Amino acid sequence: MSDDRLSAEELTELVRRVFQPGPEDRALAVLVDLPDDEVPDNPQWRERRALAAGWARELAAARSVHGLEVALFLYRNVHSNNADLPASAWRWTGGETVPGHADAMSGRLEEPMESVLAAHQLVLAPTEFSTTAPLKVLAPRLGFRAATMPGFSAAMVPALRLDYVEINRRVWFLKELLDGCVGADLRFLVDGTTPHELHLDLRHRTAHASGGLLPTPGTAGNLPSGEAYIVPYEGEIEDDPTTSAGTLPVQLGDEVVLFRIAANRATGITSRGPRSDEEQKRLEAEPARGNLAELGLGVLGDFGLAPIGEVLLDEKLGLHIAFGRSEHFGGQVGPRQFSRPEAVIHQDHVYLRELQPRVVAAEVVLHRAAGDPVELIRDGNYVISFAD
């Protein structure tokens, strides 16, 4: 078996390790989104659909081993990461070649999306656009558990073979550290010299652990995984404003865009350039996308993995900060704060030298409710010990 393909045995073991199925778990759904005129197909998407169809086929053939009924479901893509899922999906029984356009399914029997999810206790979602937010919201009510895999590619397969017991231990170490914090101070250097500082208010929040294990019904998380994350306090408590403020530099292409942060929101862009102007227009058109939605701490960078240009894996390698939707992580900003469903977004920015060579996280210091501050990151690398 090649390094970028999972055998039937590996797929079965992956399902067992990630979900730890019990007698009550009877069915597994594989979800795939389809291109349309608004968001046309691309080679990576085409490869992912074929990969998903292959997984569904291999797992269905191995039913006598794992005991699960397996089905592949298709749906029209939702045009942005973490937008709500459509109301219905199509069950695919047509073989290996999954359609390259949603219109190819017109006229076929549709099944209510919520009925599909309620009938399948386990869900794999290797999609073009992330389903993490909507599935996190739906899972507690419908009782399924889901491994979301937005942008998954064959290059990520080695990450599925890692020691997730150790990864989960490190993730929980960081989660428990974040739980005791009231704030974080981040200092970035642009081009090695220009400093920018950002304070994140971490009061009134509980961190989350995404260690690649999903044994509990009603939960959803990324796969591959390996991060602890927390939503900065968004100021929803009366007479208790958030103190998140400063400047967040993000390299987009060759340009470093400087987001001015006040009250946990990007309120404007202080840099100049084509990408800066574009981001300014986006904030003006959709203020909710400026919400600071996540401080994330990935751990997979210490396991020999390198970024591949896909957020699903790249964010698990180290520090990342996200804008936009947060209610699926315990925050206050959700689809209702956006102008339309297609505008809903949760967008991560990952601080790795390979991805943002002009921007370095020079220092990240966590402030605990009790005890001394903890220096977490220096010059882009963790400086804490994960040893027991």
C-alpha cells in the first residue's frame, strides 16, 4: 500500500480508533459536497471525491469486520467554510465516478440532511468547504459524532497514521493550561523588525481539546487533528467589555495585511495595498467576519509533519488565529450575525514560517488567573515542555 492511500484494514482501524464504536453504532455516512456554477470544480476536489467514494466502497465491503452499514451522500456545496449545510442530500449508489456538478443530481430522490445525520451514528466529511461548525451545532441534538476533513488530500494520509494517544495527551495538556488563563499577549515581528502586539481576553471561556479521538456521541471535530483552542471573550456580559485589542498581522500572498483589533473585532485595516484594500471592503460589507473567533494551538509540528497549504492539516502544526463564526466553539457569533448564509465564514490564519514567511510569532505569553505568566511560544516555537 502506498503512503498516500489507506488500505481497507487501515480504514477499518481508523474508524475504530477515532470513533471507538459500540453496539449502539450501526451506520456510518461519508459526506461529500459537489461543485456548481458558483464554485466550479478543481483537481484537488475531484481527487477528494474519488478518495471518498473509494473509502465508502472499501468500508462497505468490510462490513463483516466492523459491523457498520456504510453509505455515501452528496450535497450541493455551501460556497464558504462553515456555512450551514443544505436541507437535503443525495444517496450515491452510482459507483466510483462521483458527479462533478451538483446539477447532475437534479431530479434524483433527495433525503433530508437531518434525517441522514440522525440515522448514521458516525460521519466522515472529506469536503471542499468545512462542515465543522454546522456539524458541531447539529451533533448534540441529533446524537451522531463526526470527523470533519475539509480540504483533505492524499498528502494528509501520513497524518492519519500518527500516535494519537500521545497527540491527545499533549492537546489536553494545552487545553487545561488555557482553561486557567484570563488573557494572552502576542507579539509579532514583520520582516524581522517591525513589532505588532495583540492582547486576547480569555476570561469567561473554556478551551476545547481536539486530539483526533471522537468516542462520545454528540461531538464533532477535525481529522487529522491535534489542537487545543479557545474563543476569546466577545463582550456579551453586560457591563463587562472584552479587552481584546491591538494589531494582528496576516500575510496574504506577498502582502502583510494589518488588522486593527478593538473589542475583539477587526474594525479596519491600517496597511495599504491590493490585499489590504480587499480585506477592508470585506469587513465593511460583512462586519461579523472581523470577529476574533479562535486562538488555536496545534501540536503536530513536533511529529515531523510540514504544511501542505491546506488549513485542515496546517492549523494542527502550530499557532493559528481565526476570524468569523465562533458559536460552534462556544462563542457568540453565528450565522445570524452574517447578512446571508453564503457569507458565513470561519477563517484560520496559521503562523508558520512556510506559510507566512514575513510574519513571526516572536512571543506568546499566557496570563493565568492564579500563578505566574507562562511563556508559551518564542520565535515561532513552543518553549514549554510537554513531558509528564
